Amino acid sequence: MSFLIWPGVIAGAALAVGLALWRLGALTPPPIAAWNRVGRNHGLIDDRPLTERLGERAPFVRRFDDAANIPKLLAIAGRTESATAWFLRTTALALLAVLGGFALDLLGLATGGDLPFPLIYCVAFGALTFLVGFLLLRIAARRRQAALEAGLSSALTELAILTYNHQMSIDNALDLLARSQADGHLWELMRDEGWRRLVVVDSSRMLPFRDQAFTSVASLYEKIGHAYGVPMFVLLGSTMRRMDDKGLSPRSVLTNLARAVGAGNLAEMQVRSEQSKFRQAVPIGLMIVPLLLLIGYPAWVSLSRAF
């Protein structure tokens, strides 16, 4: 099988060069490249990533993109570094882990005359380091999503109070409440329109102002909820849209929304409490197993000798 290694390396290198040329646009015909430039200036070209466009037709591609999209995870986690910087930093740490494994192997070979572990384990150390960095990024994104969800849920009652007499709009009240929260996650998202890292609402600069579509606050909240994976923003945006369409009073609608969200959170906490009882009973039940072994093994030995 060794004679297949170099042809495989050559084929892989050729594939990598072809993909790089395709991404750089070197393989695109000039008429198509010119049309892409014109269409992009007039807002006629969909500039979304390929995985996001395919996700509209294939749900598994969307799930994979949500789980492995590094720029999106960095934006959700609130980190300011780019995807390239994160990839280079994580790759450097993985290479350090590989070099550390090689150094341990070299030290063991110099002292004992034999390798402590195979060289392939060093590559496994590097892959494990990269995987740990990716998992830490996902955990940070999940925690910030939970913090945004909890912060917006806890602000619904105050939103109903501040908008009771129609003296303050919902978006201004939400900015005020986000600024006063202790953790600051919601204010980091709303401050200086930080949500624009994932939400694109600007029309093309080539279009005149009268042709640009108006984007309401309700639509912005819905887009933020879908982009950042925070369902509470989607719920608030749909509630604001319903109030605008049907002319409902914000004080009653937001109060009912806060009551429904509080009841849902209470039901979720009750479910977790019931699940924790079972999880606590499992270790207690496992503690009986050594006792049964201590009692049952001598009895089984005695019975086996007797019969």
C-alpha cells in the first residue's frame, strides 16, 4: 500500500490548488465575473455562504452549518476575533501539542531506548487540542444564547411597565433595561448595533433611498432571534407585529406575554426538578452494588462449596 501514498498526496494537492483557484475566481469566465460585480452592486446577488443557501433546501446542511460555522459561533459567543484569527490560534495550539508529543517521544527514546508511545499519538494530541478549542467555542456560544434568552425573558415585565402609558417605545425601553442588567450580555448585543455581525439589513448603496425597503423594529428583532438562536427575540418581534397589525394595547399584550413566559419557565424548572430526583437516586442505587458484592460473594462461595 505504500506505493499509493505519493499519488494520493499529489491528488490531494491538486484538489487543494483547484479549490483555491475556484475560491479566488480564477476559473470564473469574465462575463460571469462582470455580471456578479454588477448584480452585487445592485443587490441582485445572494452573498450568503454556500452552506446557508443550501440549508434552505436541506435541513441537515443547516444543522451542520449551525454547529460548525466558526464566524457565526464567534459572533454568538461575543468574541471580537475573526474566524481566520481563531483558526490560526487554535491550529498553533494544536501544533504545539504535536511538538510536545514528539518531544516526549524523543526524551523517552534518549533515556530508555524505546518510544513511550507511537508517533501517531502525537497527531492525535493535536487533533484533540483542536477539538477541545472548538468545543469550548461552542460552549461559550451556548452560554451566551442562554444568557440572552434569560435576560430578555426577565425584562418583559419591565417592558410592560415602561410602555404602559405609551411614553416610551418598546425598543427604547429594551435598550434602557439591557443597560441596567448586571451581566451585560443583552446590552453588548444591543449596544452600537452589535447584532449587525450576523444580521444584514442594509440595502445596496446603488439603490435610491425611495427604493430601499423599510425594516421595522419587529422585523429586526425576528432577524436577530433567527440569526443568534434566541427564540425570545422572535417571540417579541412577532408580538410587536401583532400589536401593530391589530392595534392591540402594548400593556395588556406584553403583560400576558410576560405571564406566559414566566409560566413556561416555571414549568421547565419543575421538569428539571423532577429529573434531578431521578438523577440523585441513580448514584444512591449504585452505592448498594458494592454492598451486595460483599454480602453475596461469600454466600455464593459457601453455596458452591456445599453443593
